[in-house]
Amino acid sequence: MTETIIVRVTPKASRNAVKVEPQADGTVLYRVYVTIAAEDGKANKAVIELLADLLGVRKSALTIRQGLTNRNKVVQVER
């Protein structure tokens, strides 16, 4: 089963955290805060690790489909 989630990333935050925010249109926005700067894909790697822990899946089950160099991302989850 494949699921797509919408993620908004804040790099260089004071701590690593994930906030889940239901939207008015019925979708869910995941706000991910990482302490790492957005350079050389390091922040993307931290985002994948945090989301994998939150969702209870392997890191390899998550793929960033859109937004590799953007704060707004579309992530595909293989369950």
C-alpha cells in the first residue's frame, strides 16, 4: 500500500520535532523541525529519519517525490 504525505520542513530549528496538523480540506500536514542546516541533503536525511520513527516504518520505505530542494515536500510512504 502506498500513501502520500505533505511535509513542511524547518531546518536549523532549536530541536528535532514533528507536528501533525489536520487541514480544513481533510488532508494532514506534517511540520518537521530539524536542527541540521539544509545543505548537501543532510536535512532531507534527518526528515526521513524522523518521519520513519513517527510512522513506524523503515527509512527505505520513505521517498521524497517532490521538493528535494524546497521546504515543502511530497513524501511517498510504502507500507
